[in-house]
Amino acid sequence: MIRGFGSMCFHQQSRGRCGEAGRFGASSSVQCARNGAKRSRLARGRARWSVLLLLFLVELVLAAPEAARVAYLAVDAEGYWQVWCMESGGQEPTQVTHTAYDKSRVSWYPDGQALLVNGNQGELARVDLETGDETPIQLELDGMNDAVLSPDGRYIAFSLSTSGSIDDNNIWIVDADGSDLRKLTNKRFLQHDPAWSSDSGSIYFLSGRGDQAHDIWRYELGTGSLEQLTAGQLYHFDVAPAPGSHGEPRLAFSANRSGNYEVWVWSPGTEPRQLTDHPALDARPNWSPDGVSLLFESSRGGTLNIWRMPAEGGEPVPVTVHTAGARMPVWYQGGAR
């Protein structure tokens, strides 16, 4: 109490001296002016920082919904698999496409304002997220149903057979506008389901020989080199590289290594780690932008829907509740990294 009283008296005396500048002379007036200028500068500095903080918070709020958005496929009232969009927690599910054909795969353009959509019969279009307008992309070949856009928005990768056999696919690439078609692999049997690394420098894909072996391979765009990452380990599907995993990739995938299709996580040189353990089908894992969580499709509950779980393991929780089914979640990653 004494300390507080003294401090109060000191401030009162200081105000008194400044208020009585004429009484104590010009030097006191100068000192009071300096103190006033200092307080004014401090106030202006605080105001500038307040404005900067407000602008930062506004930018953060505006960016957060975009970074958290998820595109996925769900059955509409007409019975077609259509593209939908929601927040990562399942809020505000909104149907994006309405055209009368089944959609088979979806990927994000880097600006988050459009989606590349592939149809079951080879339809390929850029879809405006706000209006749902579809702009067809014409290729020299048609019939693919697993086309996916690179994170930097420059290329489209897909698998296709030019021999007429359904088990003779190879991996192809075109520029995002459909020009400059190139064949990347020339292997026998089935190569399919390409997935891009987050730096757009590598394409992971699945390669099967028609027996129980269905393995993960990687193609490096810069060198044209091919690398087999798994060998003869039953079926692997739905490979998904984690954000930021370039040289030593961290991959999520679905596999029947345990006798049932579950979600697994693996990096070369380590043992694969099983994340899910359920009699239902668990498949199509997709990473959150920070690599902390996974979305995946699951038939637990009797109907395919989208679930979420920590990438380090934990209890999955449902995200969608579409009565006719939802699948293939794709998190918006915020552009090329």
C-alpha cells in the first residue's frame, strides 16, 4: 500500500509540474514537451502494431477456410458420383458438379479456386469451385479415369492403355492445357493410379502383374529414372505421399498385408506401420497440409463415408454422413510447396 501510494503521489507531482511550466521556467516546459512527444510516438507505434496485427489476423481468418477445404466424391439424388466440397471437419458440405456422369477422380488447382475432375468414361474438365462450370480439356488420347493435376498446376498425369487391353496401362503426362502428350513408362501389365510428390518432381504409381503382387513405384521427372519401392508384398493401393516428403518419402496407402484392406504409413528403409484395424474396407488415405492427420474412406457403418484420424495413430472419427456414400477425400494443400 505504501509503495502504491508513493507511486501515485509521484505521478500527481509530475503532472503538477508540467501543468505549472510557467512557474518553474522554460527548462521545465521543454522537458514536458519532450515527454509529450515521446508519449505521442509510443502511441503511434502501438497504433501501427495494432493495425499490422489486425491485418495479419484478417489474412489468417480468410486463408484458414481455404487451407482446410476438402474435395471429395459423393452420390447425388440422381445416383451419380459428383464432386462435393466441405471443411475438413465435415462442416458445410456443398455439391459442386451436377453433370450427368460419374466422376472418378478429383484434384486441386494451386489457387484453390478450381478442381480438375476426371469421369469414369474419360471425361476431363476444369471445374470452377464457385459456379460449378465445367471447361473440358481435350487430349490426344481419351478413356483415362485416374487423371491427377500436379501441385504446381503445370501437368496432368494419368494411366491409359493404347493396346486395347485393360491390363496394359502405362503412365502418361500432358501439360495442364492438354498439350504435349508424353508416355513416361513402357512396362508390361498394369501401371495406374498416379500420385504426385508435393514438389511436383516425382510421380508415384502402382504396378501389378496380374497376380497377388501389386507394388509401389516412383518416376522422377527430372531424370526419367524409375524406382521400385515395394516388392512382392501383396496388394498396395491408393498411394499418397505426405506433404514435404521429397527425397525420403513418407507414404500412406491401403493394403491387405494383414488380410484385410487397412490404411498403412511407410517410409523407405522402415517397416510399414498399420494405422487402422477394422473388418470394414479402409482405403484412399489423404494427408492434411501439415501432415498431422489423414482422411480416408471406410465402409464401417455399412456405407462408404469419409473418416479422419491422426497420422501417428488413434481412434478414427466420422467426417461425412452421406446415406448413399462418400469417398476419395482430397485435402487442399495451399498450392505448390
